[in-house]
Amino acid sequence: MAFTNIFSGNRVVFSPQHIWGTANFRERLNNIPLEISSSTENLWDGRDLRNQTKLIGIGTMVILMLSGIIVIDLFDDVEGPRIYEVNVSPQKPVVGDRISVTVYCVDPSGISSVSLSYSLNGQEWQVKDMTFYTCFCSAGGRWIANFGPLEQGDAVKFFITAYDDAPLINHAETQVFNIQVES
């Protein structure tokens, strides 16, 4: 089996004796200048090995220091997230309205979850996970939850709890907000 190399025009033969081509190809391969040093004194004199060992040691120290800084930074976060804005819509609900609560919070280690706790007419507290909608940065964002519809005379109390992504999972809570449904 033979074919012509389209780049150089050489005829290349595939056979057990000529796996890489014709004699012309082998001659050109043999004419490639290669510098092979017969001296090996610089290969194992120890200088290269010492330099490589120093670089490995320095690299290991840098990695350990950076790892330590990261671990310290993660465990240094002992406060809960900062909940800096709570919006309630509608502010003066009427019969049949659903209440929408929007919360903005931030934490250096990020926010893992936010929940809305609410009580209707003094009954048992209900907890609802809030949905993440927007991220201003990797450490926080906007969270929204809804509840209702409300009846005439309903009194609603609610508060927000936010949890961070720190290894010790810190949390923060807002004050308790009160809403009265107007008739």
C-alpha cells in the first residue's frame, strides 16, 4: 500500500520493512541536526536538584499559608447575615390580598437560605422558605416569599431569618412586623 504525501510529494510505503516510508524519507530524517552532549557532568552535579527542591519547598509553604488564611477567614465569620432591607407589599392589605415580603441580605461567606416565619391571628407560627431571585454579589441578594390570601380583620405577625454559608452556620433575625387587614 502506498500513497503520495501531499505536502512534500514523497511516496510513503506501508509495509513491515518500511513502516515510515521510502529511503528518500529516511535519508532526510537522518540529516536532521541533533546536538547530543557526551558530557554528563552538569546533569547530576546536584545544583539543578537543589534548585528544584528549593522551589518545591517554597511552593509548599505558599500553599500552606494561603490555605491557612482561607481557613481562618472561613472560621472568622461568627456573625449572621446582615438583613438590610425588608419590603412588604401591599403595605395596607385589604380582604383577599396576598402579602409579598422581599428581603435584601448580605454576608461575607454567602447566604445559604432565608425563611419567613408568620403567625395569622395568634395561631402557631408557620415557616416558609424564601426564594432567591437576584444576586448583587456572591455574598447575598434578594429573597421573596408570599402568603395569604387574607380575610377581614386578620392580624399577621412575621419575621425573617437568614442563614449564612459559614462552616458554623450563623443566622440573623429581623424584628417582628405586624400587619392588620383593613376592611
